[in-house]
Amino acid sequence: MQGHRRNASTDGTGTYTVSAVSTTKMLLKPLDVPQSISVLSSQQMKDQNLNTVDAALKQVAGVNVNMYGDGTGGYTARGFSLQAQYDGVPSMSGLTLSQQYDLAIYDRIEVLRGPDGMLQGSSTPGGSVNFVHKRPTDDFQGNASFSAGSWNNYHATLDVGGPLAHSKIVSARLVVAGTDRNQFYNNAYDRRWTIYGVTDVHLTRHDTLTVSVTSQSNDTTRYMGLPRASNGADLNLPTSTLVGANWGKSEVPMTEVEAQLEHLFSHGWRGRLNYRHRTAATTLQYAYLNAYNASAKTGNFVAANTRYDETNDGLDAYVTGPLHLFGQKHVLMMGANYDRYLYEGGGASANSRTYTALAGIPINANNAIPSLALPTITNRYWEPSTQWGVYGQAQIKPVSRFSILIGGRVSGYVSKTRRISPTVGATSTDIDQQGILTPYIGGVLHLWPNVTAYVSYVSTFSPQSAFDTTGRLAPVRGNQLEGGIKGEFFHGHLGMTLSGYKIIQKNEAIYNGTIGAICGPGGVDDCYVATGKTRSQGAEAELIGRPLEGWDINASYTYNDNRIVNNGSATQSGLTYAGNSPKHLWKLWTHYRFEPYRGAQKNVWSIGGGFNAQTSTFGTNRTVTQGGYIIGSIQAGYQWNKYLSLSATLNNIANKRYYQRLGNLYYYNYYGEPRNFMFTLRSNF
């Protein structure tokens, strides 16, 4: 059996919709948030057998996922990268180019599209992804799953939790997950083991302490992708091709500790203090092409060796609650957060000029690239980045049907660098910018009790280290104007959003070649001007929830037109800048249970299916292009009783050969998975 629902949790609700979103900290209904927010619930994760963050975000409206060859990826929305939050604590790292934890530890994923500078701090205008961890349930619950599929793909989970005593003062939850799989391309594997433990302690009737620990080992093949022809054309290499070394690897053990204290004040007010500490130790050893002979199918390789440690410390504290004035209920929220990221490490590489054995190697001869070419790492650096912020927001209701959300943030940001090996150098301050103001204003009008129209103007910033002749450049600014309509139907079980937006990012640094290197504190740095500008605009439509009993759906369409306004090159003005972001993006997943009667829990068949479709894209080299494509999946399931169910999923039904990411002429071009299947057995107890 499932435990009781707490706050905005989706655990055990059995639906794709949510009653509130926690990313706003005020637990507002989606209807009352004047921005586009999508929530991927635990039920949809189970229905689709989603085990990884990239697989999950591929289902979210407007999100583009571009994976690398070791399980890390790039995640964008509206033409800009997304930033991460963990239970509402912002993090400068942890999403792009970072290993991700198994989805089994998360209750839901909340994605806000568009600038989130008020709560996130320094970030791009793409938005934020809030990973919300599972919590102990009020009643005992337990479940397990085992999946087996193509390319020896195995995944298993165990999830148990509940109160540790009849008083329910202390409750706990334990989640264990493991993945062991080969990739669809040669000589590549992916092995991950995850353990997550969380405990709730009700110190008093009004105080709850939550402590969690997560540990995961990541052992994967490091693979840099496929080459293209000199004119950017597709070489039509077999999907099983791996261009690289058979000794290539990525090893990343990582640990995360969270502590949260929540206090319930009188009159509906509450406060929360949340601390997060994450460490990761990364070892990367790999080889990649830097020259290619298409006729001979040979190339010159680079052997790279990288080792670095990362530490994230995040702290977020806020209070929120209602205020009754002039016959209306208003909501206030105020808080502060701190985010520190430390990189400590370095790398080294060898090429065919310094090591001739790396020249003229057949691109499909993975065992011909000598591991002796790996150089020793000598240069290591210490690079801390710190930001802080004080924020506040108010939901003011002049009348019952109309609310104004107004708020802002004052931030500071510092970034430093120091060489620590082979000799210790002086510490240099790359960025030190204080008192950065980020405004937020929005309005929501209830056209009907279940339909709202909204508009908002939101902002974000990104500090930069470049100088002009008067000093350091001001931060890059991203400002968005968004408007739309939201609706809830069928007693809140079906949600709808229609939105349009325009983002202007300005103050981007452009090299000033008219003068010499006379800028910076010592008058020896290159000079720049803050005249760069990009523009992104578009529209989105999303439908998610349950229109009929037993039928769940998540459907979306995204239109995005992003352009360079000024980057210092007259020939590039007006061109698209985010090549891997398609102009048109469609996503659909639907699932239906053939219940013989409402609430049936035995002898129940189900079917599901969906597709992801997009128009053309290009890589970091504009000659590397790909036309649009559509990838479909289908699923059938059977539930014997309330304790046991089985599903079978077929992905990429048509066995479409496509690139899920495009790069340059030599690497970063990755095929998507060919046709594959997955069987999943689930048990509740």
C-alpha cells in the first residue's frame, strides 16, 4: 500500500497532475504561477519505465536533451541552458555535463521554462529543473522492480519506507537502484549503483527535521562521438560504430547529503532551512579524432587524461505565509540562499604530433589506439565560485479574481582561480560583482474558476570576467516577457497551458579589436565591449493529466525561433544560434488501463505509446546538419493483482537512424538508440 501524500508530493497519487508546485516556495497552484511550469510525476516515470534524468527530461514540454557519450548531457529550453535545483536549493553545477542520480530517488521533477533569476541567482534564461527527493511516508510502503532489455540492459530498484514506531515520530525510507548495460555501439558499457536513505524526525508538533544521504558510483565508457565528411555531410557509419579507444572510461563516485528543518508557525506561516552538500570525483580517460581521412577511413587521434574533484555547498532559508488585508488573502515569501561550487583538478592531452602512434589509425579499430599515449597530469587548478542572494515575493490580490506577483533579488557573485600544481601560484579574482538586482513581476486573472490568463516580466543575470576600458563588464542580462492561458479541467485532473514569450539576452562580451590589450587591472588584458545580443521567441502548448478514468496523457508542442542580433560578425546577424534546438518540437505519451470496473487492481490490461518529433537541427559547425525526424514507442502491460504487474515496451518502432546530438566535423555527433525493447516487472508490498 502507498503512504499518505505530503505537500506537493506526487508519490502514491497515481496521477500526472499536481495540486501545487514547490519550485515557487509558496506552494502555489499551477494556475496561479505566471510562468510555464511542467511537472513530471512519479506515476508517469513508472508508466514509461523512466530510469535516467535524460530519459525523463525528454518527456517534458520544450526541453531539448543532447547527450554525450558517458551519460552526461546538455539540457536546454527556449534556446538556453537549464540550471539545477535540489529540493529548492539552487546549484551552479550538477546538470549540464554532470552525472545524474537514478530517478528512483526522486518524487517528481519540476521544470520552469524561462528566467528563474529571483530564486536561482546567476543563470541563463532557459529556466530551472527542480529535483524533489522522495520522503518517508506516513504508512508503510514497499515496491521493487526489475527490467531487462536490448544490449543486456538490466535495471533494478528496491524502495521501502514508513514509520519506525507506532507513534510515527520517526519515519525512514531506503531506495536502492542499479543499472548494468551495454551500449548499442561497440565496446561500451554503463554501470551505476545508487543508495538513498532519508529520515524524518518530528521534533515537536511544529518542527520536522529531515536528513538524507545519497551515494552513487558511475562507471561508463567515455566516447566522444562520430566524425562527419569535410563538407559536414553524414558518413552513414553503422550505428554500432565507436570511434575512440577501448580503454576509454568515465568513473565518477558521488555523494550527496541534505538536511532540512521545517517549522510551522501560527496562522498558516511556515519556514524552511535546507542545506545540501555534494561531492564528485571524476576520472576521464579517452581518445578522440582531430583529423580524418574519409577515403581511407583513418584518422589522427588525441589521447586525453582528466582528473578533478567537485564540491557543492548550498543553503536556502525562507519563510512564507498568508496575510489578510482589505478582505483579501495575500501571500508573502522572503528568504536568502548561498551557493558555493569548488573545482579542483586538471588535465593533459597528447596528439599525433607529440606521439606518432596516434596518427593514421583506422577509425573503427578501437584496440589500435595505445593507452601508453595517455599523458601524466601535471597542471592542476583550484577554482571556487560563490554566490549569495536575498529574495522576496508577494502575491497581492486587489480583488478576488486578480493577483499580482511582485518580487526581486539582490545578489553577489565571486569567482577565483589559483594554480596548485606543479607550483602554487597567486590567487586571481576573475569575477567580483555585488548588489546585482533581479526583478520579477507578473499578473494572473481568473477568467473562470478553472481558467486563468497571465502575463509576466522576469529577469536573470550571468556575471562575466571580460573588461572594457572602464573596468569589468556588467553581467549579461536575460529578460523575458511571457503571456498565456492556463486551465484545469475534470476536477483538476487535466491541466492545459498555452503560452507565448520573447527573451532578449544582452550585454554579451564582444572582442574589441580596434585597440590593443590595455584593459584589466594591470592594463594587459584584451578589451571587450558589452554590445552582444541574442533573441529567442516562441510559443508552447501543453496538455497533461487524465481526461477520462484510466486514460493519462502528456502532450506538448513547442515553437522556438532564436536568433543572433549582434555577436560582432555582420555575416552572422540574424542567424540561429542554438543549433541543437529545433524550431518545432512535438512530444506525446499516453497510457490507458482497461479496468473492468473503477479501481480494479487485478487482471487489468494496459496499453501505452507516444512519439517525439522535431524539425531540422545543426551542430557547433553549421555545415553539420540533420533533417527532422519522428521516433515512436509502444507499450503493453498486465497487472495480475495489486502486488504484481508486467510491461513490455518497444522503442524506436521504425528503427529510425538519427543523430540525437550534432557537433563538429570530428566528434560530438551521437546516434540515437536503434529499435530496442524493455520488459519491466513491478511488485508492491
